[in-house]
Amino acid sequence: MPPIAGTCDPGDSQGMRPSAADLSTEGPSSPAPERSLGLVVVDDHPAVRRGLCALLDGEEDLHVLAAVGSTREGLAAIERLHPDVALLDFHLPDEDGLSICLRTRRLARRPRVIVFSAFADEALGLRATVAGAEGLVSKGGSPDELFAAIRAVTRGERWLPPLSAEVLQAQGAKLDPEDLPVVSMLRDRVPEEEIAETLRVELSWLRARRWAILGRLGARGERRARPAQRTGSSAPFSSTAPLGPPAA
């Protein structure tokens, strides 16, 4: 099958599904099959949205609930429609897909998240892990790869690239010492509450720390580690925890 590109859904003359503002009045173009997986697509390119809608709706067990072009619309669609999976472009005009991913963690019914990017490399895979995404798929990949990733994350699996020692060393050099155990436990899929308890910090500190780590990992080159303030117990914890391989 050809790479995922801007094929057009003939029934979608505007190049997109209803915007977040229209979701309450305009339904999907065709009835969803029983037990299908609902998806919200967030991408700022209309041609890509059209292509994704056509591809995904062509699968019997997949159904696009909404396709929108910004972080604000994406969050509104996810909160309203409760999709099984959110497919998020990494580059968006207001924020990025990782920001949406982190914001969805406060939702009572959080979707599985796949970040969809032309730059789906190991470094972005680590950032996606910190943001809480279950998958990372390249826009240059085949439709079958995208379908497989969607089905895998709904089974509770991860679809993320393995991290080499070289990438871990380069990305770790951007972080503060207190970031390292946080990243290590996130890679091992440790829940936030357990991470906070282990490190004896407040959840608010941990959540703010995830945003800070994303910012540091997105910076170019190495940076000098600096001490960080945290709330909670003053008892020390290891600041040299390795960024080891994910749990099996």
C-alpha cells in the first residue's frame, strides 16, 4: 500500500470533519459498525485530514468521530466524544500533539494517544513517552502500519520505537538530575500516583515536571543540569536512576 498521503474523501467537500463547534449538530457521515473503535484526528493540513478520514473509515472496525485542525478543537472533540484513540499531529499551529496528550491525562475517560509525525524518530519517541502517548507513527509509513498501531494501543500495548544507548545519552544530557528517575519510571509505565509516592513529591510537582522535561528534551544540544525545587518530603531520592529499557 502507498504511504499515507492526501487522498480525498469524496463525501467531505470541505476537507475536514465537523469542527468542534459543529460536533453537537452534525454527526458522522455513515453509521459506525458495532464495536468499532472511535477516533479523533487532529492535523492542521486539510488534505491530510481528508486522507486519514478516507483511510480510517475504510476499515470495518475503525470510525472517525471528528477531524479537526488545532489543539483547542482537538481537546474539545476529545472531551465531547470520548474516542478510543486520539491521532495527533506533532506540529500544530497553536501547540503540539504532545501538549494535547499531556492535557488529556486529567480527563476521566482518557483516550489512547498516537502521535503522528513526519519526524517519528527515537528522540520524539522519548518525548512521546514523557507526554504519556502510547504510540508514535511516521507519516511516511504505510496505512497498514497505522492501522496496526491503532489496534495495538487499544489492546494496551505500546507502539513506540526502541531507544538506543546513544539516543538515551544524548537526550539525558539535556535533563536535570531530578528528571532522570521520573523519565525512567515513565518509560517503565509506572502510574503517576506511584511515581509521586516513590519520589515523595506532590502530584502537582510531578505533573509540572513532565511539562518541564518535555521542554528540555525539545531543546537543541546539551544543557547544564540545574537544581530544581520540589514540594513534599525533603527526603532524598536517587538522581542518577538510569534510563533503562522499558519493562517487558
